[in-house]
Amino acid sequence: MCIANKINASGGSYQAPSSLFAAIPPAAAQTAPRRRKLWEIHTRYHCPIIGTCLTVDELRRLARRADLEDWDTGSDYELHSAAVGLARDRNALSELVQKEMERKFAALVQRFARARSDDDILPLWRAALARGEIAAALWAVMSHGRASDKLMHVAYEEVHMISHQVGTASRADLRKLARLAEDNADLAARLSRQQDNFARQLAEKEALIHALNERLAEALGTERRLLDAGESRREAAGSDETARQAQRIAELERRLEAESARAEQAGKSGLEATARADRLERVAADLRQDLDAAEETLGGLLMPASCGGCDEGQDGRCAGPDFTGRCVLCVGGRTGLAEHYRQLVERSNGRFVHHDGGLEDSRKRLPAMLAAADAVICPADNVSHAAYYAVKRLCKQYGKPCVLLNNSGLSSFARGLAALDSESDR
């Protein structure tokens, strides 16, 4: 690399000390203004000119064109030394070097061509050094026909000192590179530690998801056992068993909600956790189907097939709410339990009317149905928002008794009927 390129790579620019030029007297007018050829310049300047103005690649390319011996196998120093030795005479290589530098530095050479003495050349030299155009300025001075020997020697001295500064900058760059290598190794170690921590956290999350799956499977097994046991004891079950079944269903619903919430939280722990949470949701849907089956079992316990053996003695109606033939409108609830809702209302001496809450039935029918009903019951967990708020508004407007349920289970519906009967009596 030539000296100019090294100075630019190090990020600096050279300022010529003005004291070096203080003793240079004005140059006498040159009788031969023609610019010097490379072989016409004093041999002591050939080394800095070739070393500064041409890169090693450029010099090797010119040597190949000149068919210089060992141009492709010799070392950089051997190639440089051969070029310096051949520069003293006019030959194939020196002519190629002359043409290359004339082409390469044509712009600055043209600027220097207008100078007529050292006093004109000196400011141009200083300005070029300040801009970092050292190689072009050196060739422009050395080849200038009116540059004095004293000025050429000063240019040689300054380029020589610049080469020392470049060496110092290169050593600083090497030290900086070593520090950067140490920093890179430290960053690599930190990255490895972070990757280990991430792998450990991922394993912990997978273990948590596995534990949740096991707990959910245990809940499903318990539910199945409960349903099997309830089916076998349905005929002999009394009110206490019904209450226990209802309590168990409520407990399973709470556990289902808790497990679903935990599964959802676990699903936020990464891509794999998300996929597993989806599977938990599907399992939860299956559990809801099992709960629906349990509700049907409870409906059977609440509504025995025959009241012939009942000891209540109430003319065919068991103790409980009595709507005395009034119309009870149910808005929403589970479609699969609608028939059980009907049986509960009819057992309470009422007429049952059902609107699915806007899922399939048109919401436009709701005001007319509500106006014709004597009382309204609405399971809020299975009803559209529009139907829910319409029920509240219209019941208030018409003065209809209304009970809003938190869930649509049969036990909750039975309690709602009791509350609705009490509200209707007031």
C-alpha cells in the first residue's frame, strides 16, 4: 500500500511544518519548463516516488506488462527494488510507470502546471498535504519542470516523516484490533450463557405444561368415574345425592376454569407452549361435553320418570315453585338442556317458552315473546350481548319479573326458578 493510502486509512491528514520552508529562497526562473520524466528525476527520489505513488498490485501489473522477470513470484520488496533500479533509465517498465502516474494524477498535475516558481508550487503542495493527496502531490512536485532541487528535497523529507507516522498509526490500529478481538470473545461468551439460560427456561416451561396436562387428565378421569357412578346410582339417589352431584359439577366447572386459565398462561411461553395450549383448549372442550352429559344426569335426578311413589301428597306436583299456569320465558341457555328446562318449568306448574338469545332465533322476535311472558329467566353465560341487554331493558320497561343466572347449568336453572317464583309473589 502506498503512503497516501495508509494515511487516508488511518483517518488523518498531514500538515506540513511551515518552518521547513522558511529558509527556502525564491527559486530562479527555470530555462526549461518542460516537465521531468521519471528517468530524468534524481535517483535518490525514485524509492519514495514508486513506493508512495503506486500500490504493490499496480506495480505488479505494470511489471507483468513489461515482461519483468519473476514479476509474479518475487516478494513485494524484491519487486519494489527492481522497479527503483530500472527507473534510472528509460525502458519498458519506466515508461509504463511514467504513463501510469501521468494518468493517475492528471488532475493535480494540471493544477500544479500553472505554477511558475517555488513560491507558486509551495502553497499547492501544502494544500494537497492538508487534503491527504500525498501521492499525487509528490509526483506533481517531482515531475514539475520549475521545482527547485531544494523544494524537491523538502518534499522528499516530509514524505519520509509521513511514512514514520503511518507506521505508528498502523501499530495503534493493531492494538485496537487486539482489543476488539478480546471484546468479541467476551460477547461470544455472554451470548453462550444467554443461550444456556434460555434453554433452561424452556425446559422448565415444558415441565410445567407436562404437569398441567397430567392434572387435566386426572380431572377428566375423575369426571368419568363420577359419571359412571352417578349412572349406576341414579334410581336410588335422593336429594342429598343430587346436591352432591350439583356441588361436584360446580367444583368441576371451577377447576375447568382454573385449568383453562393456567393452560392459557402456559400457552404464552413460546411457540411450543402455544401449540400445547391449543391442545389443552381442545381437551377443555371435551370436558365441557362431559359436563353437558353430567348435566343430563343431574336432570334425570331432578326429574324422575314417575311420581307415582311420591309421598308428598300434593296432587301430582312435588314441592317447589308454583307458577300457577303462568308463562316463563327462557332467553339463552344451553340448547341441549332446553328440554330439561321445559320439564323443570312444567313441574313447577308453568308454561315454558324458549328463545336461544340471538344465536339462531331472530332477535326481532324477542320483544313480542317477552311482552307475552309472565316472567323471564336468562342464563347470562349462553346469550348474545344484544339479547342480554334487551332482556334487562324490556323487563324493566314492562315490569316483568326477571332473574339473570351466572351459568346455564340445571342446578343453577332450578335455583333461578325458585328465585323467580319468590319475585313474582311480591
